[in-house]
Amino acid sequence: LNERMGGGHFGKGLYLAEDAAKMDQYVTSDTDQNEGLGALHKLLYSSNQMNHPGRVYYAFACRTTLGFPIFSKDGQVDSRAPEQTVFAGPDERELARIPGVEPPMHYNAMVVETGPA
């Protein structure tokens, strides 16, 4: 899994949910013409004497631990400390530093809470 391959409403990264039905909001389809997926197509289809079905959505079942998460309702600020931004920089690749922690460390995950911001 590589966070550089995905992105969405809450920045670049890997998206995990407790409910598999949530994935349909975030995945994009793979057609047999997608550039850069030739090795994957060969592994999944050609090497198994199968044809690509034309439109496929991939998902992984993962058991994860979050480490030290930051909580947000809007993906921009910490819902428990609104003065704290969620991301370390404008590229939204790395989460903010955990306040008051030495040596400095970044949050390991973002939990997006439902309900009004």
C-alpha cells in the first residue's frame, strides 16, 4: 500500500473505514486501458489465463492500528483543539506535529468524525 497512489477529500493517503460500504465513495475504476497498471493486470489476469473484465474496483481487507490519531470533522482542523491544523503543510501529505511531544512526532492517522463541524 502506498499513500502516493491515492488521494481524496481529506488529503493524500490511505483511506480506511470500519464499514466496507464506505469504499464506494472513494475508489476509482480500473479499466484494461489504465496506464501504469500493466504489471498488476499481468499478475491478476494474464498469468491466470483470464481476461480483464473491463471495469474493476479493488479493495483490501486490513487489520490496522492507528497509533496516535488526530480527530477532525472537516479534514482541516483538530475537532478537539480547533486552533490546531490537521496537516503539516499545504501539500496535505503529512499530518501535523503532536503538540508538546519531545522529540517532535507527527500524528499517525486522522479519524474523521461524523456530524456538524
